[in-house]
Amino acid sequence: MTLERNRAIITPVMKRYNPSEIESKWQKIWEEQKTFVAKDFDKSRPKKYLAEMFPYPSGAGLHVGHVRNFTIVDVLARFYTQQGFNVLRPFGYDTFGLPAENYAIKTGRSPQDVTRENTDNFRKQAKRLGYAIDWSRELNTSDPEYYKWTQWIFARLFEKGLAYKKESAQWWCEFDKTVLANEQVEGGKCWRCGNEVQKKKMNQWYLKITQYADELLEELDSLDWPEKIKTMQRNWIGRSEGAEIDFVIARNVETKQSSNKPGSPRSARDDSIKVFTTRPDTIFGATFMVLAPEHSMVSKITTDGQKKEVQKYVEAAQKKSDIERLENKEKTGVFTGAYAINPATGEKIPIWVADYIMMGYGTGAIMAVPHDDERDREFAEKFDLPIVKTKYTDKIYGEKKVNYKMHDWLISRQRYWGCPIPVAYDKSGQAHLVPDEQLPVLLPPMDDYKPDESGRSALAKNVDWLKVEIDGEVMTRETDTLDGYACSSWYLLRYTDPHNDKEAWSKKLADFWAPVDVYIGADHAVAHLLYVRFWTKFFADEGMINFREPAKKLIYHGYINAEDGRKMSKSLGNVIDPLEIINSGYGADTLRTYELFIAPYEMDAPWSTAGVGGVYRFLARVWKLVGDYIDSPKDSDTDEITKLQHKTIKKVTQDLERLGFNTAVAALMEYVNGLNKMGANKSALVDLLKLLAPFAPHIASELLEKLGADDAWPQWDEKYLISDEMTIAVQVNGKLRGEITVATDAEQADIETAALAVENVQNFTGDKKPARIIYVPGKIVNIVI
């Protein structure tokens, strides 16, 4: 009996660190206790609303690159919760789009079924990572209960004249039967199937985002967003002030001395070309004009002798995307054979066609001033066109004008898997909104998801679905669906009131939670972030919310790349499933902590399996350090431990406040090393675990429970941070030559003696006696020779 009793006494209470046991335990506790459910209208605590950008649930599921994004949100959510905030941290899925539809066309499986499987997998992965998500607010954009309100919002935009339909030329892939964005056209070919694309005139739905252009631009300065994102949005909006000037076609002018003279009568405007310029003062230096290949005047002014060459050039240009045209450094062009009259000089100047001029900006025509414009100069030098020194003028030969690069948002798509546009057409082709009481317009089940031969979505083949009765008349439904960005332009508000079946959201709830305090992502610098700002302003104008910007702070993080530095991609076969790391024995805490320790959050970083192992060993040391104390409680109370404890609290707190996640983890590693050397006490260990909890919540929760402590964020006391020593820089004739460490209460004479004794200082002073010594208390000793 005695032997057995002695064995029991010396057997350690703490087992070896086993992430799988403790992580499943705490994930179950958090779910059962609804630990992370946000409390509506709880004004006893300050609120914090944090969200990541909607993820698209691909079949491959989350990879370790996604983990960085979601873990940044989670660390901040837990940090604020521990500080006593009422935290809203929801989750959802941006499920509409071409990948699911293409998969359906390929396999015959419905996008609804595939999306359900994918979101189930995403949810499973997120829960295994221990994310502090309020799952009661989970959203899915392809859920009819969600897209009903997307349709309702579209109807309000339509009623205000902000949604309209017009014909425009779009990139069209005949093979995939779909419209493509500029970035989806590579070398004149579809990025998916590799077949050649063409420009096709189509009736498309647009949203009038340009109506908010000035406000979208002006309010950027006040946002706590990364400057690079604000710059990209400024460039995308592209506001510029200048003038529109008419250049008369030369064949309609009799003589230079008559109608070409500035201010004299000229031909009708149909026989002139309007240009927009931000430098109307340089008009005297305009020696030629350039038109975009798509400009309507190209075919009208081209001479017979140049028609064949111009047509060939125009056809080639139309196979290039806007991005290719803008980024191509080599200037190309063709002469139309026609001339225009410079209204300032009365001189004939040649009219060229070049693909570096876009119809999307200004008028699609420029007056080229090669002396003052680098782009024009390169073109002039290549084609041996005149370059003359400009005579600047204050006179405006035209009308003052403000222009924007940004165009209205093309929002319709010819595909099945999207939010149906709630519009129907009467017999005369007039568009009518589907009444609110008939919403949602549901996507019908289909057996065939391919677009029809005319390019309309598969919905056009569902004869029964097409017919709808509105105001007693049978009408034909719109077969286009909405761009996925429509669904992701308002989800941040739906999170505040996700189950409301009477309205898109309660204004009271939206005003309580929103705007988002911290919004986190690594994509959509312009498109989504610009669209969500536009819709937020519209909602404010409609009295639906009392703020005009969607997010107070934006965090834009770098990517986790593969070990070889390439971007993780399913097609490259280098994607790493987070569950592989978790199930291999490392656990979720290791993966979470590693992802934020690997590099500053804003930088890209390559994945490193060895690095994962290093973080696991750090957590194992934490486990052992606390475990040894639990097995044999013995407090080591020294001033050094207390100083390190409070120094670490301050460091980690301030690092998290400034988003220094990697340096916060590094400080915790130093703290553990220090405690292992100096010894530990319960207070020091409890604070260690509280500071670790945002990164590694499972191990922290388990050990805090064993120590009988809560996870309230610790506070530091400045009195423990007063150092007994200070480091002072030593200069010779104003140049840094060394430093000394002295007692904080050292006398000035002793400080000067120590400074003169520094070996490198003596290299510059030699035997010379200092003319004087200047001492700035606690900072610098400057020895003047």
C-alpha cells in the first residue's frame, strides 16, 4: 500500500500536450454554451463588429491561405472579448458565380447541391479551427431568404433611376456563352476555355455608381484604410478637370484664313471630333489627334486609300483586353488619311487611330501634345510626327468639364447561377418590376444549365418559369441574373439582423452594430470595396441607416504562398488543407499561431512545414511550464519575474492594438524562455495564458481552467516598467560613435567619464582634451573636440 501510495504521489498530474483531446473538448463547450453569440442592444459594454470578406466556398474547401485571413479576424475578436467588449463576429458564404455553374454544366449536378456540400465543408473546417464565430448569423447568398432582399434592393435602385438598361459592347465567349470582364480576356482569348472572344453588342443592366463618384472620392481621405487601397480607388474613379474641345474635320473647311480662324463660323458638330483634355492650355502644341479604335468617327473619316489598313488595325485592337492595351509599352497605330483643324492655330493636323486610347475615358479621342506628354511623345517619335514647343494660353477653346474614368457598374450576367433580376417585360418590351409581394423570384430547378444559342442564360429555356402575371398582364421574365458583387454589397448589414423576414434589416439593429469596426481581406481592392461603399451611401440616402461608409477600419493582409513561393492553387496541386495540419498532430492552435507569426500580416510569406513544427514546440513548452507548476505548485516571486510579466503584458497589448501579430507572438516566446530560466508563479502563468488565448484559445482555455482562472485581459502597471538602467548614445562632434549603459541615478560626471572610456570614442578623440561635453539627460553625450 505504501509503495502504491508513493507512486501516486510522484506520478505527474498533467499528461503530455495532446491538441486533439483539448481542442475537441473546448469546441464542444463553446458551441453548447453559445459562447460567441453576440448580444443585440447590450449597451452595458462597448460593441465591436468585425468581419472578413465573404469567402467563396469552392469544392477544394479552405486552404491555409484562407486561415490567415480568418485568424486575423478571430484573434482580434477574442482580444476584444477578453477586454470586455460585446463582439459581433459572423460568417457567411458568397455562393453565386460561374465556378459552380461551370461545374454543374460539366457534371450535371445542380449548383444548389454542390454549394450545400461546399459550405458544409467550410463550416466544418472553420469549427475545427476554433473560430469565435456567432454561427446563429450564418449567411449564404444563394439562400432565397437572402437573395429575396438583394432583389428588393435592386427594385429600390430601379425606382430611384439608379438601375437602367442600355446596349453596350461586351467581351463575349461563344464557347462558354457568357460575357467576360476585361481581366478574364488574355491575348484575345477566354481565360477559362482558351477560345477566341469577340466584342458583342448586348442589352445590359447597369447601376449608376457614377452619381456617387464625387462622394466616393472625397470621403476616402477620412477612412482608416491602407493608403494603397485608397490610391487604387482614387485612380479607378479617376476624376479630372479639364475641357471638351471640338476639332473640325479638315475636309469641311474652305481655307485656313476663313473658317479655320479661331472664333469664326465652322461646320456642323457632326463633322467634328470632340476631345477631352486636362491641359487645354497646351492646345497650341497639339500636332496630331488620336482616336480609340472603337470611336464612331473612325469609319466616317478614314479615306479610301487607308480603309483596308485601318480596318485590319481596328479588328486586331478589338481582340485585346483593356488591360493589355493599357499595359502595352510599345505604341502602335494607323493613319486614317484624314485631318482636323487645331482651333487655336488653324493648322491641319493628322488624325490617327491607336489602341492606347480607350473609349472608356473622356470622349475616346485626344489632342496629342508630344512636347508636354510622354505618351504622345513616344507615339510621335515612332511615327515621325511633329513635336513643337508649346505656347501656353489661358483661353479655353471649348467648355470646362469634369470627367471620370469610372463608368456605371455593369451588373447583369447571362447565367443561371445568380440572383434573378426581379424584372419582367410586357408585350411592348417595357420593363416592369416584379411586385415586392412576389419576391423572391426563385431560381427554378433545371436539368440543363447551359446558356441557349442566343447567349441568354439557361433560364430562357424554362418556358413555364418565363411567364409571370403582373397587374393582370402576362409578362416575360428577365433571364439575366445579377453580378455576384450585388449580393456581397450589403451582407454586412444583413449580419446585424439575419433572420428578418419583414425587411432587409432592422434600422435599429444596423445602427446599433454597424458600421463594421474592422473589415479584413486580401482581395477586391476596387470592385467590392467600391460597390459596398456605393450601396451604403444609397441606403443612407433612403433613410435605412444613419452612416455613409461600411467599415471604419480596413485591414488588407498578404498571402500565404506555397513553399516554393508560388501562389497556392488547386490547378498547381500545391494547396494545403488546414485539416491535414490539424489532424497530423499539430492541432488548430499551432496552425493559427504559426500563420500570424510567420511574417507581418501585410506581407506575403511562403509556407514552411518546419516553421509549423517550431510553433508546436513553443506551445508544448507552454504546456510543460504550466504543467510542471500544477504538478508541483511552488511560486517563484522575484522582481525580475514581475518586471518581465508586466513588460510582456504591455508589449502584447500594444502589438495587438497596432496589428503587430508576429511581434506579439515573439514576445510570448521570450516570456516563456524567461520564465523557464527564472522560475514562475501562478500570476505570471495565468497572464501568459490570457495573452496567448487569442492565438491559441484551446490550450489557453484548458490551462486556465486547471489553474482556476478566467481569461479577462490582464493590465500592466507602469511602476514595474521603470528600468534601473538607461542606455545613452555617445557622439563625437555630433556623430554617433558608441553607447553606454549606466544606472538611472548616475551622476553626470560619472556618465561623462564612462562616455570618454568607450573604445570607439577613444579612436576619434585620441589624446585630445574635449573642448566641451554636452549631455542631454537620459539620451545623448556629445563630446566636442
